[in-house]
Amino acid sequence: MALRESLSDPEKLLWSALKGNRIDGIAFRIQHPLGQYIADFYCHRARFVIEIDGNTHQGDRLRDDARRDAWMQSCGIELMRIPAREVFQNLNGVVQTIVDRARKRIDFIHSQT
């Protein structure tokens, strides 16, 4: 619960759009633990993570992000990074892109089984 209280403004805005968006069974969890990491948003059905990148994602943080991304990919999790400014400037477009990618991931996963 403490993590949810410390959400950034773009995370709060995106969560308000995603939490009620259960199109085709696509549901997201917020600040979901995966291994040693905490994903900003996670769709279990699609094995899909969304990360919101703000001003802190530069310098040494980029190297940490690359390690995190590689670990998630090695676990079969697709990751999408979205600049925080994009959430503010185009929330509806961001949500549509997320839902479209999640649907494609679900289709891909089901085609593998």
C-alpha cells in the first residue's frame, strides 16, 4: 500500500484510465512485484509490463533500466516504456496503444500453446 501512496502524477493519471479498462479481459495491476523488481503496471494475462519514464530515467538509471528490461525479457515478459510527458499530452492515445499491444501479446501467447 505504501508504494501506491507514492505514485507519480503520470502513474496516477494512467492508473485512473487503466483500472476500469477491462476490455477483452485485459486487466492491469499497479506496482506489481516481478522477481526483484516492481513493475509500474502489469497485465498477467498478456505477460506485459508498462513503465512510465520521468526525469529520473537518465544517467546511471538507464543502465539499471537496461538490466531490468533484459531480465523481464528473459522471463518472457514484454515491456513498454512510455515517457511521462506522453501520458500528460496524449492519455487516450497512450491507453489505446497499451490495450492494442496487450491484445497482440495475448494473441501471441495463445498461438504458442
